Amino acid sequence: MIGYLNIILRLTIWFLLTANLSAANIIIGVCIALLLPRSRAVPGALKDWLRVLWEIIVAIPQAYLEAFELIFRPHTQEKIVMERVKPQRSPGLVFLDIFLITFTPKTIVVKYHEECWYEVHRITRRERGSRAEEGLKE
């Protein structure tokens, strides 16, 4: 079952990259999805795949809310945070995690560390009473 999810993920990425649903492109996409080498890592459990797909569905309205918030209340603070990768993640699930983080307008994955960490760039609103505002008052 997980093998089918990997093929579907590869096909989805192919169709997003090419933006072409012609018969020839579908055949090429299927061939590429089947010919790409398989990962020797531990395959993700179906439960993990379904959880990540649900998180992506939930992230769509969140992304719209964050976009409107950025329009009406600009964010000026930036910070880099390290987020831990969930244990036993297959490369497909790591890709979906990175996609999920990057999908929302306030965050983007800058780097994936092999030691199971994501380096995430996050923007936030300036907190009242922060040192930057205090410096402006003086």
C-alpha cells in the first residue's frame, strides 16, 4: 500500500512540475514514477501517511488566514528555529513534512539536517515592549 502512495506522490509532483495532463505526459510521468529508484529506508506506516495528508488538508485554510493576517497586520520579526523531525520518517514523509511547513506563508524550511532537524525561517509580529521598540522610544 505504501508503494502505491509513493508512486502517487511522485506522479503528483510530476504533474505539478509539468502542468500538463496530456496522454503523452501521463505516460511519461508513470514511466518516471516507476523507474525512479526505491528508497531502502524504513517505509512509512499508512497511519503516518494519512496523518500527514490530513495535516495538509487542515493547512489550506490556515494558509489563507495567515496570508490575510500578513496583508492587514504586517510581520516584521524574523527568526530561525530548529524543529525536530518525527522519528522513523521515510523520504516521502520528510518531503511532505517540508511541504507542509513551507505551504503556510509565515514559515519556510531553509535546510534539512541529516541529524533529524528542520531549520525553519519563521516571521512573527513584533512583540510589544521588545528591545527594538524600546530603542525607538529613547
